[in-house]
Amino acid sequence: MKAKYVNPFTDFGFKKLFGEEASKPALLDFLNALLPQARIKTLTFKNNEQPGETADGRKVIFDIYCENDLGEKFIVELQKARQNFFKERTIYYSTFPIREQVEKGDWSFNLKAVYCIGILDFTFRDYGNEPDQSKVLHEVKLKNQDGKTFYDKLTYIYLEMPNFVKSEAELESRMDKWLYFIKYLEDFQTIPQIFKNEPIFVAALEKAELSKFNMQEYERYEMSLKTYRDWHNVIETAKSEAEMKGKNEATIKVAKSLKDNGIDLKIISRSTGLSEEEIEGL
């Protein structure tokens, strides 16, 4: 079935939904649902390309970088697949909105809050032994050895989208609605009942409708969608190969053990799927 709405996990789709001036009400609503303590009234988009400290220093490009009426900074990043040193990358990104607050002359070092939000199309399970693997939302702050918050103006929030499994009937909070919207948007063929009386979501769905794209937008989206699918296929292939390698290693180990214990090669072959020649060579 042909998709009616944009895939929000593509670069184009994500920025269409949250990174354009016309999308600001949706971004404001999403951030207030995620960070009710921030009580954001207005948002201003900032330059998402941040230069390094020197002319040849490493620059970064944020997916979305904005500021509220209090001067607090918000970085919103869509992460399609795990990368090496992903957490380190997030921390490095957070240094840019901190450093840009430095004022010339006398300055009290009174920093505005910085929030780094990562919407992840993968789980922390990919990183090995992580706590609370079934949770969707992870909030991280700088704490001391007693678990008490040492500094409350730097917050990292990670949303593990594969862990969100609620159905439409199970949605309870505003945040639930946004997670449901982001995860299943591309699968919608009609406006879900729960969004029909929600102007913010109705407007977001209208922006996401592919039939409303002009030719240039549709071509850019198709290129972005191809990149996403290619990337996704590479990741899935790598996972499958790793799983197959693990299965093969386990099978060989079992076959060798059976051979060492004098079991007939024909029986081992039927049990493991290895040829008698392969078993002979173990």
C-alpha cells in the first residue's frame, strides 16, 4: 500500500514536521509535552550550523537548534542508527550552546539551561548491558556519588522509539500521542480518531501529507527516503550476518563435540546441517 504521509525518520520528513517556521507550533507542543518543567512559551530557530573554535576547528550541524523566551537552548536530533561513541557525540554537541553563552568583559558565568534531545530509531540494547532496556524515555543529568543532581541546567533526553509499543487505545499522555504520531505516521492511511479533535496534530498531518508536496519537495523527499532505506538495509544486513556468524560458530562447536565423542558423521550431518566433509575437517 502506497504511503500517504511522510516518513518522519528521514532527514527531510523530520525537518518538515518540526524544523520549519510553519512547524514551530508542533515543535513547541512536542517539547512542552517532553519537558513540562521548561514551560516554553515561544521558540526561535537558531543557526543549526555551529563553527569550531578556530578556523580549522570541527563544526557541527544540528537537525534542529532553537531557543525559548528565557534564552534556554534546545537541540533536537534524529538518530537513525547506532554509531560508535554516540553518547560522546551527544555530549560534544551540548558544549556548543554552552560556549556560545560566553560574554565579553565582566560575566558572572550564569548559564542558561541546555536540553539535548535524541529521537532514536534503535535501542540502547545495541550498546550491550544497559539498564531499563524496555523504557522509552531516558533522562540524564549530572549527579554526584549519592545520586543527587549536582547541576540541573544540562539535560540529555533519549527516546528509544522501538520500545514504544502502545496502541491508539492505550495512549494516556500528551507525550504518548507524540510518540505514537512519530512512530506510526508513515503507516497512517486516515487520521487516527485520537487526533481528529487535536488542531496541532491535524495541522502536522496536513504538512506530512505527500500529495500536498510540490515537485521539488517530493523529489527531495524521495532522495531522503532512498538514503534512509539504504542505510536501514545496511544495518539490517550487518545484524543478520552477525547473527548467522554466531549460529555458525555454535553449530561448529556442537559438531566438533559430537565428533570428538565418536558420534557417526552421518548423524552429526543430519543434526547440524554440516556436510560430512566439513565435519571431517573440524
